[in-house]
Amino acid sequence: MSLPFPVSRFLFPVSCNFRAACGLFAAGLLLSCGTTEEPSVDETVTMAASVESEPLIGDGDIPSRPPVAMSWGMTDGSHVAGKFDPFRVTLRNERMEKVEVALSMVGTGLDQRMVKVDVGTFHLKDLESHQIDIPIESLPIQSVGAPAQIELTATCSGAGWMLELPAERVYVQFTPDFSKVHASTTSTWAPVALGLSGGDVSSKAFQTLLQDPMSAVRADASKGGGDPDAVDLERAKSLYESLVRPVLEPVGRYVDDTGTLVDLIEPRTGGGMLPVTREQAALLETVLIHAAPAVPTNPAPLDFPVIGRTVRMCAKWGVQYNDSGLGEDYLNGVGHQLYPARFAKGQIRRLTPNVQDFWAGQFDFDGCAPTMFLPYAQYYLYVEPNFTTTNNTKFRVTGDNASQFWAWWLPFTIGSLPPVLALSTANHEASRIGAVVSTLLSNWDPGVAVVSNKNYRLVASTTDCEQTGAFSRGEYVCYGFDPGGGPHTTISKIVIAHEIAHSLDASGSGTPYNTYYWELTGVPACRCDHVLTANQLHCIQSWEQAGGAFIEGFAQFYAAKVFNEWRHTDCVFAYYKEFRQDNGVVLMPPVAMSCRTNHRWMKNHCDYSAQSGGVEMDWMTYFWNVHAPQEYGNKRISMQEYHLIKRKSCTGSTGSLCSSAHQLDFETWRVGALDYFGSSSNLKFQHVRDMGYLHGVNRY
């Protein structure tokens, strides 16, 4: 798909479906499908269901806030609801125009099941708020004893635009008679049997077990005969029934494609889709080791002994972004998508009859462990968004506390029935970061081999990341909530890759002096005044100080590189803030633009003669063309050559890094390339130079 100019989502030719508006934006002409009817809104909705089983680098980045704010919770503000205490959804239109919201719920859990139900379509007038009550019996997945994840999702559309609202999730556990549901915004894995206090906080007893998993099965002094390692089998079996069996053999019901509630029937194979901490996984494992029922050595009625199975276990990231499906090549699914957990940390461990690691390492390109023979026993498959490259560079996804790791833990049995061979995670901040790293490491030249032994910590934060939303500082990257009240920044895969790019860039060649000062230009097309729902520090079309445009343009290029194939003739970039067109019309994000076409925004729009500066969009397309397109053959520069040229440009040496003492613009970059390649007749130098003129990153 070739995009010579930026367009908003679905304003280029696409088929009409749940996500795609019937519209075409070509040669400045907008053709829409028509208008929507005025609503008739019921306060309580009956669902029609359908199953779709160092220094801060830059100044942080935030995707623009969506035009409609969406939230939900218990009507009385508590964490327990009954049949007459529905969930309440609040929609708030933030725009001075009518909008349409198609609301759905997506349930994840039980037996690796995903169920989607449509709530309805609602029309909001200018700045209008609306509330919808959802009965608990309408929730798409209703699990007993272990949590299920329910996400509120919506597609929002207005005059000539359509976008996906960020999902809002809640975790639910039903009582056995389905008369009540416990809800929280965090997945504690504390079953109702152990009690929840305050909804988001698991009971004190459960917290004690997490701190000392052996206390779950350890016999007290009167039963242990003085042996500190003695096990109380009765207690262990009791905890197995209340804590582990709901995970291994889920109980509950779900909404089928006719809108009918259906009980889960045998065989019930465990979920493992929701994240657990390492402490929670250790507790589940401890109870399993001491209390799991024995697996028969020959359960099949055969005339010859069967002692196991040959299997290949795999893992997939379950994710949803608001900037996918715009024409990019990778991680490009629309709505919920599953993506191989390539190169992530994994483990297959046997728990009974004796503990043994059968495999530990990294999943392969397909997101799978090696094919292996597993004897009849209880096992678990473990995946963690933790990656190590061949040069010992690490990417670790953690919480705000460096010791907090998320993982997904799928218990399974090798027995007479074939096991579930894949673990699919639910949509979560950590899985969204993990999927981007899996994609990045699959890239043809990811640029992580330039320096060795780096340890990048990628934080899925519950804060606003020092009021920036997301930032990179050396080997530390933080992704948090929009400080202006918007969603978590991991809803944008471009923002995730952009901030990682800053860290890789700083490690490989350092960070020169950079700032923005777009306020100095009076040209509206080269300012950020039109960005109203994100920070205005910089935007992709703003005229900036040369070093700022260089490093931000590189980060935009690198994010484009992660999701586009170099052998293709196009490159599509989904910009995450508002974009102002030549005619003054502002496009809502995500905005699809070409990351290959020479827009020459600075030369065509900005008053750049007064002093050295640049535009991120021009540097993005410049870097793509000097590095990626196949037709340029051996003239293209590698990521390693990029870093060495940049070092030369700043310091005159390939052995020293850029710092804030160094100024960097196209002229110093061109001289650095000439110094590095050694001759003006060198084809790579000529390519670096000529692409600069073609894409307009040069001042003169």
C-alpha cells in the first residue's frame, strides 16, 4: 500500500466491516457511506452475542487521547455484584460533534476461550455523557473459583473518521451458583474460596501464602513431629481443590453465538491466559507438587504400554493495539490478535511424580519449544516477556518494582487425552510490550548487536511515568498512563517501539544535544498547536532544533522498521497524535502515512532559513531509504554503520559516543559519513548524501 500523503484510519480504500468505515480519501475528496439513524437507547441492554473464539531522551511521548472516554464498574462502587447490581458503563463524548460508539465485551479465560458479545450502538451528542447498565448474567465468560478477564471495547466514529477505543478491563470470579460476582481491576488469582478484601487486594491469608509458598503445605508442630519440612497432605489437598483445580479444570459458563449461556463441559482443560506474578506461580507449583492426583502410567485401553507423548508446546501473545491494521506488515491484526512469543523466556517443568525441568530456554521463531517426548505426568508451560540475545543483551518487562515480573503459567497433563499444545495470553500491558519485542528481534537488522551486555528494563507501570506517559532514560524505559487522564501508553505499538528505539540509539552511539523550540516558527503546518489531546512538546511535522529532529526522526523510523518488511515497495507508519494537513484539516490518530515517500515537509512548508533545524517526518523517511529498500542493494547502510557514522559525526571517532556537548545536523552527519567511508566516490557515502537532498533534511 502506497501512501503519498497522511490519511486518518480507514480513509483509504478498505472493505466495510465492524472496524472499517465506508469511506475513501483520495485527491482531497471524502466520500462517506451516509449518516446514522438517531438512537433509541435502553438503560439496561440485552446482548446479541457473537463468538470470536540517565538523561531523559526527548521529553516523553503520549498517544493522543481518544475522543470518547469510556469507563465501567459496579453501580454502587463496591467490588461484589449480585443479580440486581449491574455493571455500569459510562461513555463521555469529549468532542464538539456527534459520535457513534459500537460497544462490545470480550471475555478471556476458562479453557483458553475468548468470547465476544456486542452490547449495542450508542449515539452521543456534543460533549454528552451516557450510562449503560450491564447485568452480570450478560458477561461473556463467567468463571468460578479462578478469574476471567472481561474487556470493554468500542469502535468510535464521527464525520469521516473511525477509531478503536482503548479496552477497559476488569477481572471477575463468580460464586458457584452464579448469583454474585467478585470484580477487581487487577488479577490476583486469589479465588473466592480464599477471600478477597477490598476487591483489588487479596485476603491477608492469601498474601501470607504468596510470601512463603511452603506454608501452604507445611505441617504444624503437632503434626510434623518436629520435622520443619513435614507436609500436611490434608491441607495440601484442600488447597489443591480451592486454589489449583479451578485453574487446571475450570468451571463456569460462557455466552455462545446465539446469546445463550452454556455450561463448560468435560474435558475441561486449564486456562493459563491471565498473568501471574512469579510468587503466584511458585504457590500454584508448590501445591501441585504435593497434592496433585497421580497420573496413570498407562491410561489408554491399549494392548501395548503407552508411556508418554511427543509434543511441541507453543506460546502466543494475546494483544490489542489501537494502531494496527493500517497497512503495515507485522503485528498487523485488527482488534484482538495472537502473535508468536518469539524468543521469549520459556520453561516446561514436570511436577509429578517428581519435579524435573524438561526444557528451559527461549521459544523459537514460531514461539515454540523444541519438539520433545514427555512421559505421562503433570506439567506446566511457562512464558515470561524476558528476552536475551546472542550478544547477551537483555530485554526484561517488569512492573514498577524491578523484582515484579509477569508470567503466564499453563498447567497441563500428559495422559490419555491430547493436551492443549499452546498457551495464549490475555491482552495485558506486559504482553503488549512482549509482542513488540518479539517482533523487533525478528527484524532483519534489529541493531541490538552494536554493543553487548546491555540490560534494557521495560516497565509496564501503574503510574504516569513521571508525568510523561512514556519515556526512555538510558537502558530504562517506562510505559504508563497518560497524565492527562487518557489510557495506558502501551495501547500504541508505535509508542512502545519508539521508546525502545531511543534506548537502543543511546546505547549504540549516544545522544547529542536536542531540544525542540517549534514555537519559533509562525507556520501552522510546522507547529504543534493542533495537538490538543497529547503533549505539544513535539510532533512529527513540527520544525525543531536539528538534534531533536534527528533523534526523534530516528525513533519514528525505527518503529516503522519494526513493523514493515524491507523487501516490500511501501512502508506504512501509524502516527499516534493529531496531524494537520495543508488545508488546515486535522486528522485524528492513528494517522497512516508513508514512511518511504519523500514528503520534504521542512522544505515545502517551513521557514527554515534562519537557523539549522529539521522535521521528524523527513528524517524518518530519510533513514528508511538509506537503510531499508531492497532495490538500493549494497548502497544501503546497516544499523551498525548508522551508529558508527553518528559517532564519527559527533566526536570524530568511532570509539566515542555523542553527548549533549555535540550538535548534530545533516551537514555534520554528511561530513561524518564521508570521514567514515573515506571517499566521496564510495557508493554508500553517496547514498547517505543524496538521500538527504531528496528527503529535504539538508538546510542548504
